Amino acid sequence: MRCSGECSTRPSECQGRAHVNARITLVSHSSTSATAAAAFPAGEPLDVRGRSWAVAARGLLPRADHIGSGPAPACGQTCDALGLVAEVDPTLADWDLGRWRGRTLDEMAAGEPDAVQAWLADPTAAPHGGEPLVALLARVEAWLTTVPVGHTIAVTGPALVRAAVVVTLGAPPGAFWRIDVPPLTTTDLRGGPPRWTIRATGVALAGPRRPAEGVDGLDEAH
């Protein structure tokens, strides 16, 4: 970044500082059958409710310079309903929960109580055979360093939005379980790599969200 000479910061202190002309709008995809069942996501498409919400929100997002989407069907269908032409980004793929995908937390807690307890207590644990929490956080942190100048919209799963909040705050991994991201809500980050700030999170795009409408298997893990 070229120094304009209009600030009070000495040039030697400017080196390595964050760009301040970048913005990310993270959009959690709209509702699916997993949302309604409080199950871990398994690539489900939008349900009727989710399509209705997304169609109602068409045109409400601000203009963007870059639009990315996770590869999950719900992400692509959310983009279509919102009128977004997005490039699929594998980095925005939903959290891989291995053989627990499509199951509810209650089911897993009843069948594998020790495994579930280890997963909730240890961010390096992956008893489901998928991606541990620390790997998810590292993936999202790496993605945040690649976001270009301008406004980027990224449509992805709620777990990635939660991870972005944790990483941006520099919070411990356990903070992930204390963040709620309902479907079809936005989280706004400003600044740029390596320093982002959170302007807002969990903002509904269309209509009010009752608490029960924002629950999935991950939210149940609180």
C-alpha cells in the first residue's frame, strides 16, 4: 500500500499494517432439512422454507467486487435465489464431520458419548473421522489472508462463519461453541489481511428469525 502522507503514522510503522479498504460479507446459506432436524449438515439442498427466505432477500445485498460460494448445494441454491453469480471456492466447503454427517447430536451422544465428549472438549479431536476444529479454524484463517481489496461476498455454511468470527477475534477455539449463526444471515468484516474487524454478525437478510429456526446439529452442541 502506498503511503498518502495524510496520516500521523510514521512510514516505518506502516509496514505490515492491514489494508483498510477491504470488506467481507459472509452469508450463511439458507435453511435446509438439516436445519429443521438439528442435524449435522450432509450436503442437503435448501428446503421450501429456505428457498422462500432466499427469494425474499433477493437484491438486499450490496454490490460486490468478488463473489464466492462453497461447493455445497445449499450454497449454490442460496446464490441463485439471491441473484448472485458466484465462483465456487473449495476453501469455503462446509465443516467435514465425517461419519456424523446427517446425524443429530442427540443420536451421537447416545451412541458414542465418550467420542462426543472428547470432540466438544478437545479442538484437536476428530472421532468422526473428518476435520478437527483446529483444522477448520486454520483453513478459514488462511482464506482470510487471500481476500482481495474491495467487497467480497462469500456464501458458505454457518460453521465457517463461526470460525471466521473466532479467528478475527483471536479467541480460543472453545469460543466456537458460543457463537450462533442462523441461516441466511450476514456477518460483516472490515479492514483486510492481516487485521480484520467485525462490524456486525448474525444479521437476518429477510424477515425475523426465531431461535428455533437457527438451530442445527452444531448449535445443539452448546
